[in-house]
Amino acid sequence: MRVHRLRATTVVLLMLCLMYFITYLDRVNVSTAAVGFGKEFNLSKTEVGLVFSAFAYPYLVFQIIGGWVSDRFGARRTLIWCGLLWAVATILTGFAGGLVSLLLARLLLGFGEGATFPAATAAMSRWVAKESRGFAQGITHAFSRIGNAVAPAAVVWIMAAHGWRESFYICGAISLAWVVGWAFVFTEDPARHPRITAQELETLAHVKKKNLKVAWGPLFMRMLPVTIVYFCYGWTLWLFLSWIPQYFLHSYDMDIKKSALFASSVFFAGVVGDTLGGIVSDRILRKTGNLKKSRSYMVSICMLLTLLSLIPLMMTHNLVVSILSLSAGFFFAEMTIGPMWALPMDIAPDCAGTASGMMNTGSALAAILSPVVSGYLIDRTGSWELPFVGSMILMGIGVVLAFRMQPDSKFQHIPAMPEDAAVNHHA
């Protein structure tokens, strides 16, 4: 099918899928490239862990701010500026001359990517029908896992042909190309898109841009259980993204090409999990009409299955067992993504960007702590399996706390007084 025949809603969703792919490619390429710059700069595992997690500090800070900005000024402008910033940061990583410059480039990447997912969620709240939100969040995050899966093999290939620095130059150029495409295809209001059809508009939620006064305290408390559950998930996510490429390399004394292949196979299990999780969540919603079952219960069950999948990793040091255990664990962990990212749109559709930013602070905090704690444990004990114990404990906590999420109870916002009404009121 030719691109110009695709529906406008499909084109927007495809552009968001590409964005998720590129942002994760730019985040996790450092995990494989660490084999090159870690040796060149003589870095310990703890220092490499700091490089992995450095982007998460500003990323954490800009979750809520970026969510509010996207709600206030729109996803189009927010993602254009964010895209330019993360592209430059990726290119600058290739120019790094040591630990300090690596950390600075990664910090800049965090600034650029901080608002991306909240802004994408704000866009989806207008461009995706309610009954398809789980699928939309699942498929976009599936593309991010494709980025995870592609990055190890792609970076190894580029490193072998040119060097670790060139991998960052190429990723940065891809990011710049996406920014240009986004500027041309996206409009804030679907009704203003030149190619939108009446049939498409009928299926959308018609979330209009309102002058809302966000009740920050109540919204934060409303999203707190969701945020904590997402922290529990995020710990496992960032353990996998940061250390799986090196896990096979060092724990099983593989060469870099074979370890990248096994890492990619684990990440591809996440691609399937993301896609299937969104489809199953939406199907449960359409069949039962129950948001609690389709979101909260599903997240709890998938977290329990993640915990159970990782247990064999603790019992034997066997390559086949490790691949199956890690792949199954990542698959079930990623099945939570569709329902989790649909929650902010279910709970607070009028300011889904702000709500999703609050939720994603959980994963951002995990991105700071998990790689460093895991690197420290590996340095101190020499065990590459020990960090997964933390994942199992937090998944167990998430199983229980997921029942505290209430997607079926819509948050009530405070409408700001229009200017003309304010004049009349004071008169």
C-alpha cells in the first residue's frame, strides 16, 4: 500500500512508532558501545553504570514538566524541540573524550527525551480511539523494543566497520530526519489535518484543548499507585537494557557478536510482549467493559509471571536456561506496557501528558538506580545473576500494588476561569 493512501490516524501512529524506535536506539546504543569506550577510557563497571544512568537524571525531572508543556503548548512543538535536542546529544556522545564528557552528553540526552513519551501520550489521547489505546501504547512501545533489539547488532556492525563513535553519529542523523517528518505530518487537532476523514473523526474522543487548571496535589496522589507500580517494572526494564548485552559477553565468555545476537533475541521477546499486551488489554476491555480487569488485573498477572520466569536464572548457570528465562521474563514484563500507558489516558484524558509524566517518573527513577546498583553488585560479587533478585522482589511488590490502581475512576480537573468570564466576575 502506498503511503499517501494510509489513513491520517495510521500515519500519525506510524510516526510515533518510529519516534519510540529511535529514542530507544539512542538510549541503549551506549550499552553495546560501552565495550569500545569502556576499554578506551579504562572505566570500571560502576563507572559504566553511571554512564548508562546519567541521562535518567534530567529525564526524571522533565517527565512532569514535559507532560505539562505538551498539554499546554501541544505535542507537535514539544516533540520538534525535543527531537532536535536528543539528536544533538546523540551526536555529541560520539565526540566524547572521557568519562566527564560522556556523562555530559548523556545528561543532554535526558533533557531531550524527558518529554517525549508524555507528549506522545498527549497526542494519542486526541488521535487514538478509547477502545484502541492499549494497542496504540503497546505497538509504539513494541517499536522501542525493536530499537533495543536492533541496537546491539547494529552497533556491533558499525563498530566493526568504523568504530564506536560512528554509531552515535549515524543514530543522531536518523533522529534529525524524524524531526523533519514529524513537522510535516502532525497537527494538534485531528479535525485540522488536511487528510483526516469524517469516519476517522467519529471514532476519536474529541479531547479538545481546554484552559485547565491542573490540581497538582490531587492528581499526584491519584497517580501515585500507578507511579510506584511503574517503578517496579522500570527496575527490571533498565536492568535488561543496561546489562543484558554484557551479561552474555561476560557471564558466558562469548565474543561480542554472539553476545549481541543473544541480547537481541531477549529484546525481541519484549517486542512480542508489548504488541500482545496492548491487544489483550483492549480485547478484555471490549468484551467486559471493565477497565479494572483490562488494566489493573492484567498488569498484576503479568508481573507475577515475570517473577516466576526469572526464578530458574537463580537455580542454574546454563546458557539455554538463561536465554529462555530472560526472554520469558522480558516478554511478560513488556505485556504490562499497553495497559500501563493507557492508564493516564483513562484516568485523566484532558491532561494525559501531565498524568503520564507523573507515571513515568517511576521508570525514570528506576533508570537512575537500577544500572548503578546492578553494576556495583557485579563489581563487588562477580555475579551477573544477583541483580535479578532485586527485579524479582520489586515485581512481587508490583503484583500487590497493581490492585490499587483505579482506571475506572476518572479524575476531575478544575477548569480555569475564561478571561471574559473573569472580567464579568470582577465587574
